[in-house]
Amino acid sequence: MTRELIISLDAMGGDHAPDIVIEGASIARERSPNLEFLIFGDETRIVPLLTRYPILKNCVEVCHTDKVISADEKPSQALRRGRDSSMGQSIQAVKDGKANAAVLAGNTGAQMALAKFILRTMPGIDRPALATLIPTSRGESVMLDLGANVECDENNLVQFAIMGAAFARTVLGVSKPRVAILNVGVEELKGSDVIKEADRMLREANIPMDYRGFTEGHGLGGGEMDVVVTDGFTGNIALKTAEGTAKMIANLLKRSLNESAMSKIGALFASSSLQSLKDHLDPNNHNGAVFMGLNGLVIKSHGGATASGFASAIGVAIDMAQNDLAGKITRDLTNFNSAAEDASVTEKVPESLNDDTVVEMNIKEQK
């Protein structure tokens, strides 16, 4: 096959695999006609599904394996036996250069363990992070980490900010993303020592971002920031709280609009606006979290995603691959580290020393 952009898929991961995976691939192919797939999993289940979607006829290579990582499998177990699974082989395809990116919808912990083991972290990145797009009143924002790292130090948060800014430039098309750290307040004196130190380091960073300091939880939906940085524990809770709140509002709204004949008539007149709101809040339209900081692209789809949602995750993979996310992160890290080294050298020379004093010190050293 003549291949321009190849995505590897774990057909056996997710709540509704492999049906949703194959249907999602067909939707993605309609949107991107040059897209091709390596699909890993049980061919006795995959091949019959492919016959339903003629658009996939000449752009799919099925790679058979009967080994599957279960939803409740521990990361340590996945590492011991998962290399030959549909999940492990789809990631290995990226490592071997056979695919530009992998999209998976299975066990998140196993995905992280296998992806980190197979692909390794990029130079200058201590820990990979899970990043995704979240809906806001102004469009979308990037948020990370979402659960890959429960505890983080200041260096981790700075690296997350650099990776998140590169993500925003790649997917959102923002040349200088507005970046903030999630905190309990916006004042510089608030927060843990780790957060304060990360704030100081980012204020001095020489990378293409507009660092804004701290933001609070209620600012996540406002869209005032393009990138929100936090540790995985806080980020995971914040994301799931926001998703739960959105579902609650949708259910309450639906109930209210069905309370009386007048409310139903009003809903009919407002149907287009209500549908627009539903589409904007639908997690499937924002599906596709990226394991940032690895030597290869791995995209995490929500396990319960619809076919359209899985196609959205494939779309994120396409954006990442076509716009050189890894190159952006590498360049930004290099600039940041160079600036930090220059600042360290400057700090070693006391400001109180004038030229005459330096000359005198040099003379004494020579004697």
C-alpha cells in the first residue's frame, strides 16, 4: 500500500470494541481520504466488520493477535505479558516506524505503562503527562495532567506547561498560548511550595507562551486560558467533576423542557440552539487525550466513546502527526534549558563586583 499517514488501532480496547473502533475508523477515513490503518486484534471479529464499511476496503491492514489487555488488568501485569497484545502491538508499530500514531480505548494504566516502556520518554522530560481538550464558553482549552502522575514536583509542572503550550499551538492554532497553573487562588502567595516554585520558573521561561500565573477551578470553563497545568490527582478530579456537572445540567434542562406543553413548544423553537449546546458539551466531540512527552504519539480514547467520539480521537492523532508536536516540544525544552543555564551562570557573579574588582581578583589568582 502507498501510505501517507498511518494510524495503528487497538481494535479490542474499549467498552464496545471492536464495533465502535471499526466504525470510528470509517468516519475518520471519510474526513481524511489519505488516511490508512494498521488494526490489531482478533481477525475473526474484525474482518466481518470491515465488510460493512466499503470505504475501508483498500486502506486497512489487519494484524491478528488473540491476546487482549482486560479493563481490570494491573499495569505491572500488562508489562509482563502485554507486548504481544493488541494494545502492545499497536504501540510497537509506532516505535518501529510503521505507524505515525496509535489510538487506543482500553485500560488507561496499562496504556501508560506499555507506552512508556516501549517508546520511552523524550530527552528532557522526566514523566509523560495525559493531556486533552476541554470545552469552555469560548471554545476549547488544553488541560494536563489528567491522571498519569498523582504527585508532581516543580520541574514536572514546568515540563507539563511546555508540552501543553506545544499542544495548544498544534491543535488550537494559538501562536502564543495563555498558560496558567491550577491553584486555590490567583495570588502569588497561595499554594504549595511546589506550585510557587513552578510559577517562578515559568515567569522566567524563554518559550512561546503567555504565562498568566495562577487560575482557580471556576476559571476552567471560562476559556480565559488556553492551557491549564496541574498534577494528575487534581486534574483527574477536576475533569471528571466538570463532566459530571455538564451531564447534570443537561439532564435538568431536558427535564425542565418536558414539564409542560408550553416548555415543549419553547424547546421546539430553541431546538437549534439547544443542539448546538449539546454538541459543544458532548465529551465525544472533545475525545482524544494525548500521552505527552513520549518518543512517539499515543492517543487515549475514552472507553465508552461512540464511533464519532473514536473518530475524534483519530482526528487528534492526525493533528499531532501532521504538525510535528514532538519537534515543538523538543525546541521549547532546548530554549528553556538554555535560558536556565545562562541564568545560573549569571547568578554566580555577584552584582556588587565592578570591573576593577574583577581585574584585581584575577591578578591575585595568577600570583
